[in-house]
Amino acid sequence: MLSRTLTIEIARVTEAAAIAAAHWRGRGDEKQADQAAVDAMRQALNRILDMDGLVVIGEGERDEAPMLYIGEKVGSGTGQRIDIALDPLEGTTLCAKAMPNAIACVAMADGGSLLHAPDTYMDKIAIGGGYPDGTVDLDLPPAENIRRLAKAKGVTPRDITACILDRPRHEALIAAVRSTDASITLITDGDVAGVIHTATPDETGIDIYMGIGGAPEGVLAAAALRCIGGQMQGRLVTKSEEQKARARKMGIEDFHRKFSMQEMAKGDVMFAATGVTTGSMLEGVHFEPGYVTTETVVMRSATGTVRWIKNRRKSAE
Ligand code: VTB
């Protein structure tokens, strides 16, 4: 079980990253925005006492990411062993272009509980809570999944909305979903938020997330959905030998394996996200003279708690 005090610590971590990234909103510089978020997140993680943290989903492998690389130890190095999945700026392009739904996010679980996903793509499907197990399945054709979800919801496919990343690779998926008469919300980036949206369809208008995005983002999304309830499956998409080597390095031998949400994020899990730009889930960072305000959501699987933290504090400078 995770220590409850981590709830506030994890919020400090995503707040720090979001504030740092927000200084780069709309400046067209994805790299600087990301770097600022990484620096701030790392500092905040290292201030956490009684945490022997291991980054399992990070900014990349050690040779390509000088900070928050996979395998980096963070926290005091004493106390509870914690697996950490992080994305200091999920949606770097959204931030650089000041578009909605850029977030800073982190998931934490007991040591050994998070899937060590390689930096490849992952095919994902996710729906919110309240449906029978197996309502949708990655192995079924997309149109069939829409029809089954509509039936479980007691509506027609016309009343279902899918969220899909707007990419050429999704042309066939989009056509298949549209063939059922369902509606599609296309997003340019940010599929962690896309998956989370399925948990509250009445608010977000999104019933199902489908398609191929980053594998690390898949684990973060699975951690979040474990906390708030829902179903998700993911399968790595490893096309090149180089990608297969990455997967092997993470201990994955069966590249076609379908991972359930529970396999991607086991046991007691916490997830936090702070808005960088205002989106459908979170307000973005708000600066005013001398003060900065952030909005953060912290979720925990053991208790099903979803805590909203609006924090106004003096600016650092
Ligand atoms: C995916 C998605 C992310 O970037 O990684 C995407 O999971 C990259 O996809 O949420 P492309 O290579 O097709 O651009 C995000 O949308 C944002 O980091």
C-alpha cells in the first residue's frame, strides 16, 4: 500500500512541472517547454522524503535522456520502494502552440507494479466504468466494439463518441468507426487525457478511446483509469528491429501480447495531473502579479479517491 502522504507529494511534483512548462506556452519551442518541465519535476521528486523511487517510464533511455531517464533513482533513496511513470509535459506541441489539454502527469505504484513499457507505439482501447467486463476488446473489429459499447450503454452507435488521434495511420480505424454512424472527436495530441476522458462521458462527451499512441503514455493512462474505473487494453506496436530490441530490453519477449489495464498498473496506484493549458479536464496554470494558480487532480486506486487541488501560491521569483 502506498503511503497516504504521497497524495500531496505527487501533487507538488506535477504542479512544479506544469508551472515551469507554462512559462513556455505558445512560444513555439517544444524542446524548451519540455526541458523546463523535466528540470522542475526532477527537483520536486528529489525533495520527497522517505521515497526510494525508480523511474520506470521516463524521458527515454539513459544515453538519450540526461534527466529522468528510465532507471533513474529519485527521492530520498530511503523508505518505500516506488515505481514512477512520468510525463513532465504530455502534449509538448499543445503547450508550444498554446492549445488545450497539455498536462504534467505522474503515476506512482509499489515497486515492481508498473509495466516497463518501451518507447514504442501501443495500440489502445479504453472505456469508462459501469460496463460488463469484456464489453470491448482490442481483437475485435473497431465497428464491432462500437456496436457492443452502444448496446451495453443502451443507446444506438449514433450516440457513441470515440476519441482518436488525428494521424494518417488511423485512416482505416476512422472509416470503420464512422461506418457505424458513431461520432469521432479527433485530437492532435495528448492521448493520456483522451483515455481519462472516457471515465466521465457525461462531462467530456467521450465514450471510448481507440488507436495507436505512445506506449509510455499507455501505462500512464492505464494507471489513471485504474483509479477512476474503466477498462483498457494495450498492445505494443513494434515494427522495426530497433523497436523490438527496446521492448526486449524492458523484459518483453512476446511483442503481440495484449496487456490489460491491471497488467499495466498493478496494486495500489496513484495518478496526478496538473493542467498546463486549459483543457476539458483541468484549468491551465494562471499567472498574476506575485501569484500563480494551478489545478491538479490526484487519484488513488485503493480508495477510488479523486481529489481536486486548486493551489494559489506566491510566485517563486
Ligand atoms: C503519442 C501520444 C501522445 O504524441 O505518443 C503522440 O501517445 C505521438 O504520436 O499523447 P506521433 O508519433 O504520431 O506524433 C502525443 O499525442 C503527445 O505526446
